[in-house]
Amino acid sequence: ALVSAGSGYTYAEARADRGYWGRMVESVVGAHLYNTGYPDCKLYYWRDKSREVDFVIERGNKLTAIEVKSGKASGYTSGLDGFEHEFGLCRKLMVGTGGIPLVEFLSYSAEHWLG
């Protein structure tokens, strides 16, 4: 909230700056996952060379890998598939463009999205 308040952007300007808007959407998703999952769920970021997953939720033996897209996108990313290859069968979610609408995603707790 502080970053967006101090940015000086209007809503239209923020939406027009794709990089800025993407960071804001990822921040909203991350804050939501942390706030609705703590202390029962662990929250991570995963990266292996050029592949990455924006958020990983873990509770016990359940894992969900989440990629957040705020611009043009279609299908799953190589990061989600790479994560599953590395850690085994898990739930893979795309949030935003090409996946679960952001408003819908934010209407459920982190535990809801566990695989």
C-alpha cells in the first residue's frame, strides 16, 4: 500500500505501466496468501536457473505452485512444470490473465488453494 501511495501514479497510469502493475498484483497475491495462511501454511518463492514460481504454499505434504499474470498470458509457464518436475505432483495455479480471476482468487483463503 505504501509503495502504491507513494508512486504518484493514478489508477490509469499504474495500469498502463505493465511492469509496475505486475509488481502490484504480485504483491497483492503474496500479502493475501500470507495473511490468510499464517501460521498454518508456509509461503515460498522458487527459482531454478531461468524457471521460477511466484508463490509456493506448503502445509504438511500438500504443495501448491502459483504463477501470477497481470498482462497477456496463456497456459502454464515452464516454472510451474519445472517445479512439479523437481518436487513431484502438486497443484499448479495460474492467477490473473489466463487463469483464475484475481477477484475470485482473493475471495478464498490460502488453505483453499492447497492441492
